[in-house]
Amino acid sequence: MAYQKILDLLGDSAPYLLQHQSKTFSKDLLHAPSPDFLDKVFVESNRNPQVLRSLAAIRNHGRLSGTGYLSILPVDQGIEHTAGASFAKNPLYFDPENIVRLAIEGGSNAVATTFGNLGMVARKYAHKIPFIVKINHNELLTYPTKYNQIMFGSVKEAWNLGAAAIGATIYFGSEESGRQLIEVAEAFEEAHQLGMATILWCYTRNNAFKKDGVNYETAADITGQANHLGVTIQADIIKQKMPESNGGFTTLNFSKSDPLMYSQLSSDHPIDLCRYQVANCYMGRAGLINSGGESKGTGDLANSVRNAVINKRAGGSGLILGRRAFQRPFAEGVEFLQTIQDVYLAKEIDLA
């Protein structure tokens, strides 16, 4: 029944997405999600036993426990987009306990939110669901608006409130990206020393990346390189927007590229564009989770199922979506999260 619901939501695009066979990077080259993913990949890494335990806590929780796939509820929009704009549709979430409750009842692997949110309910919930503390943010009270991620607390503070992981954003391509890269790399090193996992919101941000009506901030080649920078500073998991185009380097005429990137290592198929992102995460050794994006109403569920199918068949590790779940009634939010998880539980949906 769950698989039929997925087919219904995919509609006419089902054959296009479910029957595609990628001819770019062979699936045999990928470190695909699996129940023994940590043993295959991270046991041989420099991550210490405490980090392995934290990664296992995240991967072995919720409805996707033991599958190798991840469903994470991220709610940092109260800072990133203002609390009023984010929670007006559902004022329930001005209370951070309801954010954690949604993650638990929705069957998420973990909840990712702010120091304040998790600190307020830490003693009640830190042992019930893995915490991911988002340690930096772009605040929107500076006028005129600037886009700059700044630290909101310390790594030690995240550890003290029981976090299994920290999350941070770097705006690659922005004026402040150099400072952010240094700050986050240092934070990730400290987090690993303390036994926490690391997740990078690996975004690109530059108005010059937009040309002729196309936003190349989500181009496969540019986001792929951002991913490669993210795994270089030892992010265990990469959060990235779903690719919507390609050829950013060549169209904008900057950085370096090779024609093979576009002729052989990718195509215009969304699964191949996403696979290029996975390849830049050390062929999947660092799991790629694609973000859900803003809520646009009735089409959110179908669009998120489509993204989940693309991510899974490309070799990704899951979706991380928030607004599309919490900007609707609580019970609907739970059902929304579980429908996306059903994509990763469906054995009929395999690697392309």
C-alpha cells in the first residue's frame, strides 16, 4: 500500500524516475547506504569510538533504524527566516518541545535545531532522540540584510546538553566563506574530539551565481564542489540542496572545470545530477542528505516524494526537511515525514 501511494504521488513521472539507469558514475563505485554502512566506511576512518557511537545512535533510531538511511527534522528557521514567518502557520512550534515531539512521533532519526530549543528540553528528551545542535546561523535583524553565518554557542555547550552531533552552515562563494570555513573546520575537529558527529549545511551563496533567470547556486557542478570542500573538513554527513541545473562554472566563466564533467559524469536527468553530488561526497562515504526546501502548499508531499526517490536512486542517504512538516497541523506533519520515510523503506526503489 505504501509503495502504491508513492506511485500515485509520482504520477506521470514515475517511469522517468523509477526506470532510469544511470550511465555516469556506476553504482558499483558508490558506498551506498546499508545496515552495515558504519562498519564498511567509518570503522577504517580516523573517527574515534565515541564518534562511531554517536553516528550509530543517529543511524539506529526512528523508522529508518538500521537501514543506512536518514530522516532528520531540522528546525532552525526561527533564526534563519524569523520565528514569526516560520511559525505563523502553526504557532504550536513557538514552543520547542513540540519540535522534538514532532521528530519523535514522526519517526525521525534525529532532530536538528538551535542551542536554545534543545537546551530548554534537554533533560526530558536527550535520551529519547539524538540531538543535532545547529551551532551557527544567519540572523535577520541586521538592516540592510546581510548573509553571514555566525557562531551562536560553543561546541562544548552542545556536548553538555547531550548532543550526538553538531551541524553548521558554510555559505561557499560568499564574502565571508573563508572565515566560516576556518571556524567550522575548527568546530568539527573539537566535536570529533568530544565524540560528536558533524553535519555540514553545504550551501553556496552569491548573487553573481544567478544569470539569465537561472540560479546556479543549485547547479550540480557548483554544489558538487561545495560538497567536496565539506568532506575535506571531515563532515560526516553533507546537507545539500537538490540540484536544479548544471554548467554553473562554464556559464559564469569562473573556477575550473573539465568537459567530461558535463558529457560523461552527468546528464540532464535529475538522478544523474544528484549522483554527481554524491560522487563529490567521496563516492558516498560521507552521506548526502538533500534538503526539503520551502513549503508551497498542496504540492509539497508529491515534490518531497520525488526528491526522496531522486536522492535514494542517486546513492544519497536521505532527506532533511522541516518547513514542509511543521508548517501544517501536527498529525499531518507526522504523516508527511513517514510518507517520505516510506520511500527509503520501499525495496522496490533501488540504485539507478
